[in-house]
Amino acid sequence: IKEELKVLNAERDALRRRWDEEKGILSDLQSQRQKMEDFKIEAHNAERAGDYGKVAEIRYANALKRFWEQTDLPAYDGGQLYPCGVSTFNYNQDVCIRPHYCNVFEVQQGKLKKKSAQAYEIIMAEDRLVAKFHDHPHTVGGMGWTHSFPNYSRVLKEGLDAYRRRVEALTEDDFKQGLLITLEGIAIYHRRCVELLKDAQAPTQLIAALEKVPYQPAETIYEAMVALNFVFYVDGCDDIGPLDRILLPYYKGEDILPLIKEFFKHADANDSWSGTLGPEYNEITRMCIQASQGSRRPDLQLLVKPNMPDWVWKESAEALMTG
């Protein structure tokens, strides 16, 4: 009887924890809906007042948030990092409009027109308004091409909770509302990723790390890699940044070549672009060069200097010979 009671109590406690979690999620959803309604009202009032900059800020931030709420999550592939595979920013999922780091948004016109003729006319009218900017060679959000490096180092060092506190301290006219909405969207995407890993019975080490980062500071090299990979996917898998400098504060001599190879596999799957190495070379530099062997992406730029060690040239040449 004591054993049966012990099992029943454990089941009761598990159910109670799950109920508390689901109750918290429901409360959070209600709060998020109320915030969205408040932002809609604010955008409407700004439009009536002719403050179109504020309108654009709120609307685009909400578009990002809605994308992170509804976008498909990539299936977990059994690796040490998540997200993985082709980013939902990049593959042709059943989404009519999606954010784009360079063009502001991309529209699948046929799908949109079929789904909502009214929405199609609205978005096409918006597109015609900015058509005059399309011939410019570099116009952020104006159909030019550009790239960005998130401040990976600061996110890993301070965490997104600290970032949110800095945003909350901004004045109202300093993109504050747009940044807060964007951070809410990232938080929703983060929770969805953690829940997917739990459902997939992913390794506890990965789940524990992603529950912590990137909201709290990374403390180990593994946490740093998990945080960097998540931010990379949030940013649309564009650029990996100066990896050997980003990771060095967390490196204690571990063999992280398999982790870097896995991260580079994610970059390759998403046609990602640039990352720099050097000019202060270290063992992470060596592993990054080795991980690039036979890999199409990311594009690595080696920063050279007159007294560059011979081993950097040797590792680079061997990587280049792999194609």
C-alpha cells in the first residue's frame, strides 16, 4: 500500500505541475492578446496623428512576432544544437508573407491572392509605394541587399533579460515599443523550441541549456554554442560573426570541433554568409578552419597579419584543398 501511495502521490504532483504550467501559459496568452490589442490601438492612433514612423515600427514588430508565433518549427534531428536544419525564414512553407532581413518582407503572391484577395490588394498597394526605392544599390528594407551580424558577444555575456531591461529604460520615441514587441516574439519562439525538444525527448543537457540561454548569461562553452545557434536562427541564419572571438571567453580547452561542425552544417543548410577568423588566433580558430573542410557555407574570411603563425596558413591550405 505504501508503494502504491508513493506512485499515486508522484502522479498527483506531476499532474499538479503540468496544470500550473498550462495555467501559466494560458495566463500569458491572455496577457499577450491584451498587449497586441493595445499596440493595435496605439498604431491606429499614430496613423491618425500622421506619425507614420511609429505606425511602421509597431506594425513590422507585430509582423515579426506573429511570424514567430505561427511559423513551423524544424524537426529535431538528434543533434547537440537546436534549432537545426532549414530555417523557417528560408524554406517554402505555407506562409504567404514572411519577414526578410534584407527586403523587410517576402510575399508569395499566388498563395496570398488565393487566401485573401483583400490582403493581396493591400500588400501590393504597399509594395507600389516603395517601388521607387528598388533601383538603389543598398537600401535597407528597400529591396537592396544587406547583411547583419547580431551582437552575439553581448547576448552571450549579458543575456536577453538584460537586453529587455535596457529597452524598458529607453524613451518612448526610441523604437521602444517595436523592440518590446520583437522581444515578446522571440520569447514565444524560444518557448516553442523548448517545448518541441521536450516532446522529442531530446537530451536533457540540450533542454537545460536552451531553457537557460540566451536569456541568462552563458557560463560554459556548450551554453555559449547553444545560445549562439538560437540567436543565429532568430536572425534568419544570415551571418555567424567572428566565431573565434565570440566563443573564446567560454573556452576551457574542450574539443568543440563536433559542435562547430554541426553549427556549420546549419549555416550550409541555410545558404548563410560570412564569418571572420582572427587576427588573434587561438584553438577555436583552428577548429573553425578544420570544421570548414568540405563545407560550402559559411564563407569564412581570414584576417591576416604579418606575423601570422605558420599553422594558420597550413590549416587554411588544407581546408581549401577539400573544395
